[in-house]
Amino acid sequence: MERHKILSKIQEVLADIIDNEDLVLEESSSPATVEDWDSLAHFQMVMELQSEYGIKFGGAEIQAWTCVGDIIDSILSK
């Protein structure tokens, strides 16, 4: 898997969840920098990514994420 493809998938998933088709994410993007990326949206995104990639994230792993790049790292490590 390539980082840019995962970034694109995360952007697609989150854009659908927060209903913002103009959303553009970078690896440095985070809930603090993206309007409407709240805890519910985050939970929905995690569930969708787990389903999409057939993986499971641990609670501590999710809590350690500070930006989209961390999510990509987690997906690549699975």
C-alpha cells in the first residue's frame, strides 16, 4: 500500500462522514485543524477504515494518533 492512496481513502471517508466534499487532508491534518472532525466523526472514521482494510486498531493506538500521518502509519503497520 502506498501512503498517498491511504491518505486519499481517509480523505474520502472523512469527507463523507462530515459532509464536506471539498475536504482536502494532508498528513499533518488533525481534528484540531479540520472543521466538524469531532469525536463522533472520528469514531465513525475508525470503524470505516477498519472495515475497509480488514484490520483492527487498539484503543491505545487510536489515542496516540495526533494527525492523519499517524493513522496512515497504523494502517501500514498492519
